[in-house]
Amino acid sequence: MSTGLPAPALLSLDHISLSFDGVRAIADLSFDVAQGSICSLIGPNGAGKSSLLNVINGVYAPQQGTVRFAGHAYRRMNAYRTAHAGIARTFQNIALFRRMSVLDNVLTGRSLHRRSTWLEQTFGVGRAKRDDALQREQVDAVIDALDLARYRSTPVGTLSYGLQKRVELARALAAEPRLLLLDEPMAGMNAAEKREMVRFIADANARLGVTIVLIEHDIGVVMDVSDHVVVLDYGRKIADGTPDDVRADPAVLAAYLGTRH
């Protein structure tokens, strides 16, 4: 039975500021992301959205502020620690191994879940065979869920752009993250590919309970898929609320749509 209480925050950003050579990318930014929710970050190009994802997963260290994830506060993280903590990431530009198959690319997302040592894997002894079978079983389940089974043995570089973006999502999900950061996962896609990707993202959130922070420029997609929307403009938060609240906010209309009030 639902208690009617809001879900606890899985991720909290507290007064985050980030500058590069004196140029402010993020300015005193704070907001929470509820566990199990889909939170979208929107705003004009250069608003600081990708920089913020880089702070969350430890690529950048903010000059000020604290990131709190799963109850633990971090002043400084790195990508290795965030991966161990349960944060996975996709990027604006596809970062796959083009000559490797779909299966082998998605398997790279399971590296933190392996139990056999490097020596056992190299010589195929000890726990290696059992470990390989388990990792392939987990990966095949993700490949099936994202409707990629027919491409399982296909080199990624031969696939269409939309399919490669889907493989990248599969690799991130294979890591079994608690928090998934998606940096423009639908950029460059046609309408049909976008619909498919929205379905896969929503399904991962609903079936797997993965909390998602999403950067997306298609406002129709944002309003359809999000529980929570944060709007940035020149590194500052100008709106934070439900899609309906954000849609009606005059500051959002002025900054994002170019209107004046």
C-alpha cells in the first residue's frame, strides 16, 4: 500500500559550482532526484547540462558544493568510484568499440561484476568459465530487452546510428546501475528511432527501477517521459518541478523558447 509520501532522494546536489579558467559553467546549483524517477535536464546549448553530468559521475570535481548519492556525501568523486557506487553513463558522441560485436560491446559493461581474476580469465582456469557463462547470460537478457538479439554477433560499426545508440544504452544497463545518466540519447535520431528509445528508457525505469537523469532537447519527449524537469540557463537553475509546472513557467519560456514577457 502506498504511503502517499514522496520517494526519498537517491541523488542530491548541494550548491554545486564549476568553473573553467574563470568561466562559470555551473553556478550554485541545488536539486534532488527522487529514487525511481526520471529527471530531465533542459536548457539552451551551453547551459551547463553535460558539465553537470560530468560532475555527478566524477569526471569533473566542482570547486564548491557536495554530491550526495545513496546517502553518502562526496566532495570529490572519480569515474571509477562512481561506477562502483552504481552510476552508469552514456555520452553525446557514441563511444563504442566499432570492430567488436554487439555482444562484446555490451559485455564491457559487466566488468565490475566479474568475480574471476585477470589470470583466471587469461588462462581459462578456476572461476573463469563459470564467470563468463554468468556474464553472457546477464548480457543476453539486456540484449533481448532492447530488441538487439538479431544483431548479437554483428560488428557495431556496421549498424545504423540509431542502433548504435541503443547498444550504448544496453552497455550502460548491463552494469546494473542504480542511477543512469543519459546525455542526449536521442540526438540525431529520426522520429521512429526516438519513439523506440523513449520506450526502452521508460521500460528500464519501470521494470528495473533504474533512476534516470536525462539530457534531451526534444521538449515533447521531455514532457512525455519525465517525472521531474530541471531547467538550466548559463549554469543557473531557473526552474525545477513537474513537467506541467515547468511548461507554464515564464522564465523557461523566455530562456528556452526565446519569448519575452
